[in-house]
Amino acid sequence: MSDQPPAEATDIDHDLAVIVGGHFTPDSIGPVAYDALVAKVRLRPGEYLDALERRYLGGRFDLAVHSELFVASLLRIVADLEPARTRDLAHRLTNQLDVALSSRDAATDVESFDEVLAPETARRLRRLEQRRATLRALLA
């Protein structure tokens, strides 16, 4: 028995990295490649959501990683095909971000709060806040 994941899983993980990596637009990867990847994901939405959950949620949640990800990119692609699951994952991720951002949220002066942090930490928290706002919009 091999320790290597099946080729299909590797393909899905690669596709997922492209989609949530921040440059998943027709201008960045080309309109043909963009449309082909969207079509591929829409044929197997559950498998892509499984990969998202396995790689980035629950115990694998990592603030530094999530500050660089655009998870909503995948969720938007499959929302009409897997509405309940998409909402569940968006809700769970929003809850994780709420906990991570709770100190910043409680600050009466966010600018002053950010000033006492290392610059990269403050930027990371601002990016996480943007990710949370995007997920909340998906849930609205």
C-alpha cells in the first residue's frame, strides 16, 4: 500500500491551491484556463469542499495561512450546487475568524490597537478581517 495520495486527490488539492491562492481570475490565469477550472470544480463540488475542509478548517486552521487565502473564491463557485454545505463551511470559518479576531474586535480604537502590534501582524489581522467580511457577505 502506498503512502501517496491518489492522483485525483492530488489534482483536487492543486486546483484548490490555485483557486484559494489569491490570483484566481481570468486575467491572472487566462480566460480559457479559468473557465476550464470552474467547470471542473462544478462537476465535483463535494470533493472540492471536502478538500477545503480537510486542508484548511478545524484543527488545521492557521491564521497566517488564512490571511493569505481567498476561500470565498471556491465557495462562490459551488454555492448554487451545494448551498447548505457552502453555508456551513462559511459559517464555521467565520466563527473561527471571530475567535481569532476577538481582541481586535473588542478594541475601542482599532488603529491604536494595530499600532502596538508588529507591522506584519497588524496587516495579517486586517487581511483576516477582510476575509471574514467576504464570508459574512456570502452568508447574507
